[in-house]
Amino acid sequence: MLIPNDLGASGREASPLITGNPDTPRPVQRYPIEFTGSGSEYFRIWIVNLLLTLVTFGLYYPWAKVRKLRYFYGNTHVAGHALDFHGDPKRMLRGFLLMAALFMAYNMALKFSPVAGGIAALIFMGVWPALFRASMQFRLANTSWRGLRFQFMGSMKDAYFVFLAPVLVIGGFFAIGAVLMATRNSAAMVAGVVVMVLAYLAAIPYAFYRFKKYQHQNYACGQVRTEFRASFADVSKVFLKTFGLTIALGLAAAVLMAVLGGASLISMGGGTQDDRAAMAAMAVPTMFIFMISLYAVPLPYFQSRMQNLVWTQTGSRDLRFKSHLAFGPLFRQTLINWTLMVFTLGLYWPFAAIAMARLRMQAVSIHARIDLDTLVSRQKGSLHREGIGDAAADLAGIDFGL
């Protein structure tokens, strides 16, 4: 479901879907998102997709992706109605072959000379925003709910601005840092290092923020268009908290390993053979658990906090998303998935994907002051009159799955 535009958020024209006095309070209806996928069902789809992709040397990949998307979309229900995916795998094959050709050209250029590889990389970076925009257009144009096709309204100019602006800003800071480091003044050299480190740390959250804003303020369906209200400061806080959590866990793991290492050295100098064996037996699993926690804790923490921020800040006066993904359940599911993936040599992956999809999607709900049946009927009429479609994106068939 998409969200009617909120007047004043970006200066766009207000949606005429809501009639009556806009200042009159309207009751809010909650529509939880339900996911009914089954791990055993998806396992059969996944194993067939995997085998056919291997047998055809990757050419079956577009058909595999369509089968996967149709299964996940068909099991995602909003207000009792499932989503649907209408992508043509033959058209997606063209996009897949285009991406494969670009990747092969880059590898050949890199083998020819580093300079040629660098030029090829710059060319690829130059066309990447256009390819990403085409991918978003294709995915949304082939996604529907109750017969309504979605759209991606992001412009080509904004696509290049989203991807190139962070590069230019961070590149400028790196240039300043390089100039400072080139001086013979020790204080200036230290300042240069600090500037470059700060630029690197700021690059990821800034690029992520621009990327998410471009996505979430350009989803549309007829006259309905989303807005994204999260600020760069909001996104940066999530990154900083995740970074701090990672550092704290790393220090705790280092202290624990140092203590256990010291205890092991002491036990080697005294005590019985059984004492030394018990210490070694306790040290290995303890260090393993803490090393796993070092990776398993920050990832679900970041995912839960960022999902809640991004989707809760996507909305308008009349219809909003709400996300309440808790860290605890996501952390437990992550540990279960990783453990069973190891013991099953990767065969648990389809079950893990279903469990994660259910957990993350069912944490999201839609809160609307408008009747969804009225919304659908008016939007269908609008789409029929205006003949909305995106033939260029449909022809390209590019889908990155973002």
C-alpha cells in the first residue's frame, strides 16, 4: 500500500482522495500486514530454482526470481488481499544479460590494464543511477494490490544527485585531508587524518539516507504518492548507536578472551590435568559464543531500529505506516537461522528466509483515515482514464531486487 501525499511536505499538489473538511478528525483504521508463507513450500521452489540455475549456467535466474517474488508477494496480505508480481522473465533476462555484459566488460578491461579497469569502473558508476532507477520502475510497475499497479516516480536527475552528491561531498573532505597530510606540519597531518576518518565514517550514513529518501518519497499509485520525513540526523543516530554497540561488544569480547587466556596460562603452570582440560573446554565455547554475539547483535539491532525509523516516517496526514520490529525476537531468529544454516550446510536457508520475512513484515501495519475500498475504486478509475504505465522500464526488464 502507498500513502497519499501530505500537503506541505514537499510542495506537491494534495491528493483529492479525501473529501470533506480536512480539519475534521476521522477515525483511524489499522490494517496489519500478514505473511502466510511456509518454509517447506518455499524450500521446494528454492531447490528447483537453484538446480535449474546451475544447470543453465545462470540463464534460468530471471525465471527463478519471478517464482520467488510471486511466492513472497502472494503470501503478503494487506486488508485481506495479497500482493502480486507480474514481471515477465523473458524481459528480465534482457536486463540480466545487460548486467552480465557490463560485468564481463569490466573484468576484461581490468585484466588488460589497471587504467582500463579504472575507466570501465567510472563508466559503470556513471550509468549505475540510471540502471537503478530503471530497476525501481520495473519492480513497482509489475507489483499490484487488488489490481492496482504501483509506480516509481523518481526522476533521472534526482537519481544522479542521490548517488553522486555523497561521492562529491566525501571526495571534497578527502581532498582537504590529503592537502593537510601533504604539509610538513605534524599538527596539520594529524588534522588531515582526522578529517579523512570522519569523512569515511560520515559517508555510509549519508549515502544510506539519500538512498532511502529517494526510494520512499517516490512510491506512487495513481494520484497517491509517498513522503519520507526522516532526517539525516535520525539516520545518523541509528548508525552511531550501532557503531557504539559494536565497539562495546568488541571490548567485552577482548577482555573476556584476555581473562580466559591468562587463566589458561596460569592453569598450565599448576593444577591437575583435569583442571587444565576443564579450563580449555570452557574457554573454546565461551570465546565462540562471544565472537558470534559480536556479529549477531549489531546486525539485528541495526535492522530493527532502521526498519522502524524508515517505515514509521513514511506517511501522510491520512495514511501512515507503523513499524514495531523488536530487537529481541529478531536477535533470537538471527541466532537460530545462523546456527541451523551451519548444521544443515545451507539447506535451512529457505526456512530462514521465510521466518525473517514473517517477522519483519508482520511488524508493519497501515493506519488509515480513509476507506481502502474507496481508495481502490477511485484509483482504478484514475488509472483507467490516464492510462498510466511505464513501457520503458518494462522493456528494459532490469530488476536489482532492492
